[in-house]
Amino acid sequence: MTLGGQERLRYAFDVVHLWELPQELVLDTEHVALWPLAGLMSGVTAETTLAVATRIAASPLPLATRRELTALLAVLASRRLSPQAVGAVLRSNRMLEELLRESPLAELFKEEGRQQGRQEGLREMARLALQGRFGSLPDDVAAAILHADEETLRSLVVHASTESWEEVRSRLDLR
């Protein structure tokens, strides 16, 4: 930047492709505030996200800071992984679940949990409706129900009493 014909400010910067760098670059430092960046870095998985969150939770930082850093890790990891996978893995650890309960992500996790509950209920309804009509379900049908989206599950429940076995299998993309 120039002012009065003279250069006053100059900034040099490099572009860093975090997704190409190993997580150890930030995790091997004592700077806990950098650890959430591991959620964007090479090799990120649900398991590595859980490991980083556990390390943050065990750090000697104040509770509010640990909550913020864990929430930041979850947000960043959700850019590389599905938000559902990140939420599920963090909720699987009781200590992290309690830590996140008061975090900015608490409402997001609650809504995600409600959505998962609705889908599980629909799966169970579809399974029971088909079982009631056709008897024991073959393994391929049971597996297809587990992986079906919400729209498919709803249509199974609505049409279970009127469709033929072939139509049910077709609705599940089974031939």
C-alpha cells in the first residue's frame, strides 16, 4: 500500500493447502488452539476427529475454551466428512457429548439426533409393516431398509398393505 507516493505497508503470504498437509504438523505442537485445524488436514477420518476431540477435552485449558475448540474441530471436520458422521462419533464419547452440550453446536447436534430418531422410527415402521404383510424378511430386503432414504421409507409404510412383493422389492431397488 502506498501513501503519499511512498510504500507504507507490504504483506507477503503463502497459500497453504491444509488438506495436503499431515495432521501431525499441528497435533505435534503444544498449541492446542491449532489442533482443530486437523479436521481439515490430510488423513481426516471420523476416528481421527474423535482422537483430536478427546485430546482437546483432556487439555488443561478452561472449560469454555475446550468447548469452543471442540466445536470448531467439529465444524472444520464437517467440511471434509459428513456432518452426521462427525456428530455421531463425537456423541459416542460421553465426555465429549457433555462438553458439547453447552457449545455453539449443541442445537445442531440436537436437531441431528431428532432427524436420526425420525429415520430410525420410519425404518422400524417399514420393517414391521412389511413383516406383518409378508412374514420374515430376506436379508437383502432388511439391508435395503437400513440404507433406504426417508422418502423410500415413507413410501414403504404408505404402500405396504397394497403392493405386491415385487413392487416392494422394486421400491427398494431390488430385483
